[in-house]
Amino acid sequence: MKAEVEKVIQDMRPALRADGGDIELIDVDQEGIVKVRLKGACLGCPMAQMTLKMGVEQYLKKRIPGVKRVEAV
């Protein structure tokens, strides 16, 4: 599943980079929990948690049914 998640993250990357941010996939565990690191302008942004949950998590869940949750590390 990690390769699938990486591919979907690559699809999202241009939108994050357009705002000066980026995202790095750290891990995907057996239970479908995706761990990512937000980078660039996303670090310290007051909207980062909303971007993570309402953007990244929802998009990944929609594209990959095995994804249960996304966490920032």
C-alpha cells in the first residue's frame, strides 16, 4: 500500500507547492495509518491541521480504501 500512497501524494504535491509547502511520506502501517511530514510553508501554518485532515486524509481515503487515518509526525 505504501507505493499507492506515495503515488497519490505525488498527485497532491503541486497544490501544496503552489502555496510554498510540501509533504513527505514517512510510513504506512498495517492498519492503514499513514504518517507524513509537512514541510515548507506548511510548518507552523495555522491551517496545516485542516489541510492534513480535510485535504490530504480525505483525498487518500477516497483514492485508497485501506487508508484509515493520516497523522503528521
